[in-house]
Amino acid sequence: MALDKPYQDVPGTIIFDADQSRRGYWLNQFCTSLMKAENRARFKADERAYLDEWPMTEEQKQAVLARDLNWCMRTGGNIYFLARIGATDGKSFQQMAGSMTGMTEEEYRNMMIKGGRSVEGNRFLGEDGDAQPHRQPQGAAGRAANKER
């Protein structure tokens, strides 16, 4: 990685930044090709042959064939491009998001209706201090003082 990236420590989160964009360029270009009906038809007719036309890594191709969107994202895929794979398969974004969280479509929909996932466990490591240098480290006394303000 070119820069120090303190944001990379968000548990369970894949950050799509410039490095991921470069890594996933051809994967995302493949996804963009699925906007054309003739390309969707070619892909559906012989998925492997169509994927082999793109200079993607073998891991990226395997992730697409497995329809594992989390794996695709780890290899540089952007969810907005990857949605085109789901659309090609006749899936809604809600169905795709559910599959990425290990939930059924109904479970995912119900969770979102109720306000989404809990933020517990989805914070920067050390959020109360050193992982965010723009904030002053705070112990219990510092938090209590802030509540009084």
C-alpha cells in the first residue's frame, strides 16, 4: 500500500480506495460489460470463456464463478459494478446484499426496515483513542468530562 491507511482496521469492512480500484480494474470493467444485452448473453452461454477474455486474475475469475461477492470485493471489486453480475442472474440488490451478510433476503429486508445493523463491532480499532489521531485519547475520566459539557 502506498500510504499509511488507519481506516483499514474497520472490522468486517473492505475499503474501496485507489489501491483497491487499481487491483480490481479489470474485474470492474468486466462487470461494466454486462450492461450490454449481447455481453450478458455471451457470459451466460459460457461464463468461463467470457471471463477468459478479460485480463483478470484467476482468483477474480473464481470469485465471479462462485458468485461470492465478498470474495470479489476482496480482490478489488466495487459493489456498484458487482451489482451487474447479480442483475445478469436476475437478482435484486437486496438479494445480493443478503447473500453477502449470510442472511436470507427476508432477514436482510427486515433488518434494514428496523434500522440496519448494530454498530457494535463495526468501529475503528482503538476508536476511543489512538486509531483516530485527530481525537485526543480518552479514558473513563475524559468521557465523563465530555458528558458534563
